[in-house]
Amino acid sequence: MLGYNEYLQIAIGVFAILSPFSAIPIFLSLTAGQNIVERKKTAITASIATALTMIISVWLGETILNIFGISIPSFRVAGGILLLLMSINMINAQVSRQKNTPEELEEAIEQTDKGIAIVPLAIPLLAGPGTISTVILYSHQSSGTIHLFIMSFIIVFVVYLIFLALRMAVPLSKTLGTTGINIISRIMGLILAAIAIEFITSGLLKLFPGWA
């Protein structure tokens, strides 16, 4: 079990990687043809799917890595590189191609009548490879069931904040505007870049102890 400050850092990291403000423009585009009730239902479904995906990663992530013979240090370096690429896109106020490509978003907009809450909103827009990698690595920072339960609680709390952001997407978009959303996205990207460097350096030191 970690200290309170460390769990606060984890919560901030999870919030940064989910980047709800960056998802608002895409959420509005994908739900442009929906009324208020349908948009709320989409936000609820996407939030639940995101939370379930992340909680499964908390409890089964390390087991899955062991099945494929992947060590945590190697996964830490790979996850850090992925997060660094995503953070660069966020700093440039661009949608990360690790979450969605322009082609995937265009296809999703054309198929809004088929439901977009789970794909692509929850997966991979919110709970994408970077998010899953981050959650697995944070879950490995301590051992014990209590740590995993605390991680699950953090995820539920952060995803609830994501739901509120999606639920209030229209007023937030009008209040913040494109410039405001981009500024917040850049700040989250900077935080994410720092987390990525921490993952990479700690992973490399585990793989190459002599470098210490």
C-alpha cells in the first residue's frame, strides 16, 4: 500500500491520460445527431465501459503480461514511450493517433446510428492503449489486495469526473472555447510527458541496473 500523496499522484496521472477536455470536441461531433436524453445515455454507457476496461486492467493486467512473458520493466519502457508520443500530440493540441486515427473518427461519425458509446468513445478514445498501460503500471507499484481496491476506487472516481465532463460537454465547450480546451489539453500533455519519462527511466534502470 502506498502513501496518500502517491495515490493522489496516481489519480492526477489517470485523469491526465484520460484527458476528458480533449475528448469533448470529439464527443460533440459523434453525438451531433442525438438529443439531450440520448447524449446523456451515451455518456453513461461510455463511462461505464471505460471504468470496466480500466478495472479489469488493474486486476488482470499483470497476469496477462505474464502469459505473454513480458516483464514489468520492459512494459514500463514501452508504456512510457507510448505515453510520451501521446503527450506530444496533446501539447500540440492534436488528437493522438494512438487513440484514434482521422479515418476511424470519420467512420464513427458516419455510423452514429449504430451506437458509438463503447466504440470508439470508451475504447479506444478514453480507455486506449496508453490508459491501459498506465493503469497496469500504477497497479504494480505496490502489492496486496488493498492497493488494487484503492486503484479501483480511484478509477471509479476519475471516470465519474469524466462522465460529468461529457455530460456538460455543450456548456463547457461554449464556455472554454477551442482555445481554452487546447490550453487545458497542453497542460495535461505536459503532466503526461513527465509521467512518461518517469516510466521510461525507472524501467531502464530495472533492465540495466549498472546505469544507476
